[in-house]
Amino acid sequence: MFELIIEEEFSAAHRLRNYKGKCERLHGHNWKVQVIFEGEETGKDGLLMDFSILRDKVKEVIKILDHNYLNTIPFFKRKNPTSENISYFIFKKLCSIFKNEKVKVKKVTVWENSKQAASYSED
Ligand SMILES: [Zn+2]
């Protein structure tokens, strides 16, 4: 298996519901997002998929979150905008974009600061 890794960042505000602690108050983070893609076969050019295509797709999803108040996005009205749920949101959005591609989304990791992160992957 080959893996390709794309990293991007976004800034957004959130507040956590049903939570006691600093994150229950409105505040922002500069989140770092890492997406790991995987695939078995490269093309004749030796590439699994062009990095610029992967980056554009990751940016397309992150654009929904960037400079936004996450609690107002429909998905996060139902689910708390935690790093866990942000990684899930990005994973699912990318899976639907890549569902007919030879490259699959393997794992999405979201850092809310340089010391802590949450990841989502399936099987
Ligand atoms: Zn927070």
C-alpha cells in the first residue's frame, strides 16, 4: 500500500455543549488537519494521485469550516464541534468526494493545538 499525506490548517470558533471546562465558552483555535490517503497502484507516471488534486479536495472541505463559528454549521448543531467530530466530519466529506477514485481516505487527524489531536478512520 502507498500512503499520501496532506496537511492543511484552518481557523474557527466553537463552544462545547454539555461540557464543563474552558471549552464551554466561545473561543477559537487554529486547527491543523492531516489527511492520509491510501492506494495500491500507481499510474504509468509513478504517482498514486497528484498532490495538488488531493490538496484541492482537502481545501474544498476545510473551506466549509475556515473562519466560521462551527456551532452554526448544520452538522455541528447536532454533534458537538469537538476535534473528534471535526475529524469525523472531514473524513465523511472526503469519502464521498473520493468514493469512485482508486485513492481512499484512510485517516483524518485534527490537532486543536500542537500537543493534542483526535483522529477518525474506519475498519
Ligand atoms: Zn476549543
